[in-house]
Amino acid sequence: MPRVGSEQYIVTESPASATSANNSDTKFIVPQKKSIGAWISVETGDARITFNGDTPGASDAPGIVIPFGAMPAFYPFPFDPEGRNALIKFRANGGTASRVSVIFVQ
């Protein structure tokens, strides 16, 4: 039974991942239904990521850059009362491949 004022989250057990070959190769990961955010890790090469379905820029905006070697970070999704989620799109931020892994939180 939850305590008053506490929050409970469900972390999915099967992470999603994809690899972008270069800065013109856009990949996407569809969040699981009712996800409130995601832990994101970049395993190879820097990645430029968007969360609203926009295509990330090849070397500048839109999108945020997550550098290779950075600690995994939690990125909350915008609230959507209908349960839809953002689409995560990314591409390598440079000439080398970038692999992104995601674990969704509900």
C-alpha cells in the first residue's frame, strides 16, 4: 500500500536501443504507452536527441546533445492527459555512429 505523499514508478525490464550511422541517419524509439520519462544512455558517439517528434539537426538545433561517456540521465516527458507519448528521434552528432539505449519509466 502506498504511503501518503509517496510516488511509485515502474521501470520497464526490456530496454530499447538503436544505432544511427552518421549525422544524416535519423533513428527513432517509440516510448511505451503511459511512460512518464526515460533513462537515456549514449553508448557510442555523441547523439543529438529530440523528444517531440522533430527531426534533430545534423550539427545544431533542434535537439539536445548527449555526449558519449556521459552518465545515464532521466528525461521526463511532457504531461499528456490522453496517455500519448513523445517520439524520441536521434542522430549521430558527427561523422561516427551513435548508439542510444533507453529504459522507460511508467
